[in-house]
Amino acid sequence: MFFNYLHNISFAAPQFFWLGLLVPLMIVWYIKKNAGSQAGMKVSSSKNFAGLTSWKNSFRHLPFLLRLVSIAFIIAALARPQTKTDEQQAAGEGVDIVLAIDVSGSMTAQDFIPNRMEAAKKVAQEFIDHRLTDRIAVVIFSGESFTQCPLTTDRAVLKAAVDNIRNGLLEDGTAIGDGLATSVDRLRNSKTKSKVVILLTDGENNGGLIGPTNAKEIAKAFGVKVYTIGVGTEGYAPFPVRTEMGVVMQQQKVTIDEKLLKEIASETGGKYFRAKDNAGLADIYKEIDGLEKSKVEISTLTRYTEKFFPFAIIAFGLLLLEFLLRFTVLKKFP
């Protein structure tokens, strides 16, 4: 138990360990003292004294040993044993980010593993884990848009909000303009210098109340940078379709309005990406993470806790035990 107590202990005044040189000097002194104080008598034979050794004689050196150990603990206490605790505090200017995720029916296509939507959710959660000082919001859109989670720094809440994203939560369709407009509205009152929307979709705008061009102009007016991501392989992708015989897979053409997404990104100061598989999508989020760096200052506060008291208590206990033994059961008589 005491050795567990010594874990992570350092000494603030190690120079006191030089006092340990007294221990061998005391041992030499004790040996010389006892060598010169041994009494003797002449007898014709020691045969009759065999087996008469006293238990006191066997333990006669115990008080001195206790004193040596107590001195060692006193020296250790003087060296000021202590433990160190480091507390890190992160401060700085973060980025306000909105993750706008398409939840239309086409996001269940299985050209990603297990499908586009689940792949998008996974990389979004990994992205959240890396943005320690940023406020992040989650917006979902299909034929309409909805704020899944407002701006927050609570990583657990954000990841839970992303995890709860499902197809069918909103009217089907692809309202890119509504999704972008709702995302910009989440950032409208933001006081940070850097405001970002990461808009992910796999289709062409085909609904909503606000056109993509108008939404783009609103983003520019509020100084919001938009990164756009087109999700889907080239050509055709397997898509689950419900029929009277159950769910069957059908090949559907991948149609992404890359011209529109490039225009939105370019005019707002962002960048357009095309993700064709899970690895490519993960790399895109990593690149955006590198492009939008937060200004973070990490300060470390070190706290020291003194641990000399147990050493002092043990030393006092050993000295007391030595005193009791020396003047009671192991007392010497002239």
C-alpha cells in the first residue's frame, strides 16, 4: 500500500538526501562501540554453556536498526516528497460551423458502405471530435429543412443529434436552397470572425421555398463561407426501392448538380469536393478541418501536493518503538 502511495512522487529538495551519508557513519560507529564493550570471562570449556543464548541477545541490534530506518524516513520527509498535477486550459477564438446534411431518399443509395447517409453521419461525428473549441450546429434537409441541433460546444449532444438522423424525417426531395438558407440563419447572429457551412448533398435542387442562388446571396451577405460536397459514385448506384414483394435493389443514375455546388462554394470563398467512396468522404472532412483552423491557446497549470506527512509519521513511530524496546524488554543492565 505504501509503495502505491509513492507512485508519481518527486522531491522538491533532493539535496537533503546527502544526509544519507550519516547512515554508513553511524553503522561504523555502532560496530566499533559494540566491539569494545563486550565483556568476557575465562572458562576451561564452553560446552556447558551451549544453547544458553538469550532471545534478548538475538534482538539486541533491533533498536539500532529501527533508528537507522527512522533516520532514512526523516531524510525523505526533509526532501519534501510531493505529487504534481497538470491542468490544461484551452482558450482562443473558435469557428462557428453548420453541418448541413441531405437526408433525401437518394441518400440511402448503397454505393457507400453501408449507404451514403450512414457514411456521412460517421465522418460528421469524427469531424465533431476534432473541433474542440468550435460551436457547431446540425441542419438536415430534403424537400424542406430543419435544425437538428443549434450551435453548441457540447460534443455529446452534437454526436447524438447526428446519430439520430434518419431518412423520412422530412418531406422527400432535394431543397438545397432551403438547407443552405436555414444553415446561414443559424449563423446570422454569430459574433465570430469565421462562419462556415459544410453542405453535403447527392442530388439536384428540385424543391423548397428558397432557390439556391438566393440562398447563396444570403450567405455572401452574412459573410458565411460554404464548403459543398457532392456525394455519389460515377454512373449508376444501387438504390433500395420498396415494392409489393419487399425491398429490392435497383440501379439509378447518379445526378449531382456540380455546376451549382461549385458556384456556391466559389462565390462564398469556400471549395467544392466530390466524394465517390467512404475513404474519399473522410479525406474531404480532414481537408476542411485543416483549412478552417481555430486559434487555440493551451495553458498548463501545475499544482503540487506535499506528501511528507506519512514519512514523518512513520519516522516518529519507528523512533517511539525503538525507545520502548530500548527501555523495556531490551533494556541493558550494567
